[in-house]
Amino acid sequence: MLRDIQSGKDAQVQAVLGVIAYISPDILLLNGFDYDYNNTALNAFADLLSEQTTPYPHRFALRPNTGMDTGLDMDGDGQTGGPRDAQGYGKFAGQGGMAILSRLPFSETDVQDFSALRWVDFPEALLPQVDGKPFPTAKAQAAQRLSTTGHWVVPITVEGSTLNLMAFHASPPVFDGDEDRNGKRNHDEVRFWAAYLDGELAAQPDGAPFVILGDANLDPFDGDGRSKAIRGLLAHPRVQDVTPTSQGAVEATHIQGGANATHESDPALDTADWRDESGPGNMRVDYVLPSSDLKVRASGVFWPKAHDPNAALLNVDGTLASRHHLVWVDVIP
């Protein structure tokens, strides 16, 4: 895959590059981007964007919890060493990590990385149990980190002031059993930011404006997740939900059946496109949430209608850039 990124010939890479170059955000969070120690893949990807006149001189990534070996049976299947036995699902260390590309500088020495926080140490943790006992075992639960991928606070310098990026990628609240391990973990990963803003953690926010951004894998009303967590974050007094929308999401909901037929949320707000009629339906799971003290000029989701000329950017040679559509918010410092 690194060779594909370096050459830029892979269809999915081309599709992702096209969308980013078209929107051209000053700051970009990439989710599902594999991590390597020297950020070789990230630098190669950013170099390709520079060739498309979309330069990002400032690049940042930390080792994610995905694929991080625990040596324990973390999913209760009686075996160890599987992708679900890692701190976050991953077939190899660093699979599906996070990365930030920016035109604005940041200070790596001031980054707060909460990825090592153990789930049991999170305030009012919603820990999975079976018959009143920790699932899968007390030892495994004691070792389990809260973050599937990571929770970062990255300070960006904007015209001499600080803007904190609060980045994360939560676990899907499915693919488990009656213990609802993934559902409860997703709930607490999303609730993490409210707990941080409310001063419930050892590390305290510095009061600077911020933007929470990432894949929560949680819709406020639709799907199988514990949606109370995301509704609480959207309603937090220090957060403003500017409700980015797209026309393509509305069109897709009208065309498709399955779970979309019982859609409770406004379909214009959807960000993820699950087309399988037996699947969860389209949902709003990706968020860019500015702090309430920031002025917002505009926002949107890059999901054009099927006959819009820009729709070709999403699909190159029959390969979709991603089922998740880029969410953007234009804030005034």
C-alpha cells in the first residue's frame, strides 16, 4: 500500500486526494490511516497532496491503540493474539490510526495524549459484565484502555492564538455479544470529551477555543449504539453543533431501503453511506464540533448528488473514496 500511496496510482488514494484537494481545508483529520513509526506513509500522502497544489507542511500522528498487542484474551473467545485481543481492533500494530495534516503550525511538546487511559479509571465507566463479573476477565478489563484508536488534544497556532484540536476515532458499537462490550466502550469514548471539558479528569482544559473532530461511530438517534452519549456531547454548553448537511445524503436516503426507511434523524445530516439494505442504513457518525466561543462562517458535508459533476471525485475507476464523507466547518479565529 505504501508503494500505491507513493505512486498515487491506487484508485482509492486518487479518490481521497481528489476530495481533499477540492475542499482544501486548512486543517485535516484523517481517520483509518495506518501508522508507521517514521510517518513514512503520511509524508508520502502529504507529498501527493502538495503535487495537487494542496500543501500541508505540518504533519502529526501518534501510535494508536489499534493493533497494540495485550497478550490477553480481550474479547472472551478463549484465544489470544487475534485482532480483537489488541487494545483496539487491528490485525497489525498501527492499523487504521489517526493523522493530522495542517497548514498551521502546532507544538508537539504541548500535545495531550489520553490514549493510555485505562477504561476502569474513566469516571463512571460503563464497564461490561456477565453474571455480575467483569467481562471477559478482571485481568483483561484492568488492562483495557478506553480509547480504541486514541484521544488527542493538539494545540494549533492561529494568528498568534491557540486552537485546540480534540481528535478521536471511537469503536463501532456492534460486533459483540450480550455484554455489549463495544457498545459500552463506544459510549464512554464519546462521553470522554464531556468529562474532559467538565474537569472530571486529572488533566484540565486550558480554556482556549477548541474543535472536537472525529468518527464517533454513533448517531444521535439511529443505529444500535447508546446514543445518549453523543446527544449529551452535542448539547454540552461549551460545544456548538452547527449541523453540517448535504443534498447527496438526502438523495441517497430516498433511493435506498432497509434501515433508511425508519430513519429518525434528519437525513441531510448523515455522513456515512451504508448502502446494504440489510445494514444499519446511512447515519450521522462523523463530527466537527467547534467550541461555543468560535464564530462559524459555513459548514457542510461533501456528499454531492449523483448527477452533480463533483460526484466523480468520490468514485475513481469504480472505487469509492470512503463510506464516510468529509465534514467541514469554516471557523473565524
